[in-house]
Amino acid sequence: MKIVDQIAVPLGTDYLWEILTQKFQQIAQCLPGLSQLTWEEENRYHMAMAVKVGPVAFNFVGQLALSVVNATNMMLRVESDAQDTKMGSSTSMVLTIQLKANGEESVILVDLEMDVRGKAASLGWGMIRPKAKSLMKDFAKNIQQLVAEPST
């Protein structure tokens, strides 16, 4: 499944890029449901994330990695693989965040590719897609709030 969104931010791209790269853990915490993010080694983290889809709650545990940092194109790529062994489900995600200048503002382009397997997949894309879109909208809002107050 693929979801694309964009966020307008009243900051210049150079300053925003600095925030995104220097405060990556805070940016990652903008993912709704992320309850744990622990640094393991360079650009790799242990993660735990709780997600409720319809009446079913999932608790995914796995790895999150900052796989690409491309300063020339102002693009970050985050990849994750996680499992909920209790529910017999797994998910993988590739999230690309890219900055584009728009006058004195910036536009953050967010591109998510996600795969869901096991019992979570049995819920069907009719339930999963709206939840994933909702999570991405909340992620976008959370990033917007974080960068609007960069001193936090």
C-alpha cells in the first residue's frame, strides 16, 4: 500500500533540514502509537508501536532504521520491520521524507509504502488503508507542530 501526503511549513528548507537530521529521534516520535524508540547503533533503533485497527489492537516490536540521508536532495528514508507475535502479524514500512522549497516556506513530502502480513492483513485493506491514512495525517500534523516550535 502506498500513501503520499505533503505538509507546508513556514520555515526555510536549510533550517528545516537541520531540524530533521539533527533531531531524528524527535521526528520519529511524531509517528502515532510509537511507544518506544531506543538507539542501538548508528541510525538503527529498537521500536515498539501500538496500533488499533477497528476492534483489534496490535503491539508491533521491531527495528527502525534511518537508511538514507541525502543532503543534496534533502531526503530521508526510514525503514522498519516489526512483528506482533501474540497476534501473528508483521509489517514492513518504507517512509520517505523530502523537503522542497516554496518561496520562504518549505513543503515536506511524505511517501509511505507499507506491507502488512498475518492476522493484521486478514482485516483487509478496507480497514487498514483508512487507518494508515489517518496515522500519516497525524504524523504530518505532529511534524508540523514540532518544527513550528524547534526549541522543544
